[in-house]
Amino acid sequence: MQNRSIQLLVFIALLALTPWAGATSVYSALAQLEDIVADDERRQASYDAGEERIRFCGYCHGRDGNSKRDYIPNLAAQHPLYLFEQFEKFGSGAREDYVMSQLAKTLTVEERINIAVYYSEQKAQPRPGADPRLAGKGGQFYDQRCAACHGQTAEGFRDMPRLAGQPAEYVTLALKRFQGMDPTKHRSPMIGISAVLSETDIQALAAYLQGL
């Protein structure tokens, strides 16, 4: 319990240092989310409320959180803190997407929490069809470069996203987006990590992650 509390405090501190974070709202929202996740009855109530609110989300991300389009990420089984953080980024403009930026601004803090809880409890489905040899190379590369942050099975952890089962097309687009970011304007560690990836590296990683 003590370790969990320390991890939450560290996560909150990191959020507070970012330019898009409004201190009061972020602190209170994260504390509320943490309390909800730790309480079975409140988590179920939040889940039920989220299920009623994800009608629009489901058109792209799937009602069960498994994307209906290969260029859109799965939300199933992501950590709720990570999902909530993405809502905050889209809402503040720190992360940009035409649809998500508009949608995030229409959601209350409570709705963001409820949607995050709902999708975090869905089951992610792997996507078959990747070239086994390419995926094998991607697995070796992942173990060397990615597992330390995203987990041995790419399951993610708190503010580190789950990559397992993500569509290969989405992974490819995401890595290339990081490669195109200006490090003087963005502070993601993925900018430096993606900079050294070749086209073959990206294809291999995408093939591997899609099948997990």
C-alpha cells in the first residue's frame, strides 16, 4: 500500500510539472480516480456510467475498446490513469487530433474518469496476420529497447501505455509521428527513442505488438 501511494505521488508530481496541467483539477481528479479504482462499489458505478457515455467513442475505438480501424488505437485494458492523462492532453492541446481534441473539451472531469475506468476493464484482443519472421525480429528488438518501460509483455504500467495488441498500422503511425516531433517543443522520451529506428525496425515492432 505504501509503495502504491508513493507511485501515485510521483505520477501526480510529473503531471504537475507539465505545462498543460491545472494543478488543482489534476490533483483532485487523480485522487478521485485512485479512490474509485480502489473501491469495488465505486469502480462498478463508474464503469456503468462510462458504459453509457462511450457511444460516440465506440464508433472508432470499439465498444469493447478494440479498435474498428487499423489506424486508431485500442483502449481496452489500458491503465485508467494513462487514459485520463490522454484526455487531459487532448483537452489542453498538448496532444492534437481533430476528433479527440474536440471531444475531450466536451467531457467533464467525471466523464473522463468514468470512460477511463470503463475501457481499462475491457479485454484487449490480439490481431493475427503479421509475418511471423518479421514479428520475431520485432520481439527481439522490443525486449532490448522497449520492455523496460512498457513491460515484458507490453502490458504497460500506469502512465506507460499498453502496446500489446495495438494495430500495426497505428503503431507505425505513432512511431513516425514521434520521429517528426520537434524536441524543443515536446518532451516525450519517445522522440529520442524513435529517432534511431529504421523503417524495418518500425515494421518489425508493429508486427510483433499487433500479435500479442
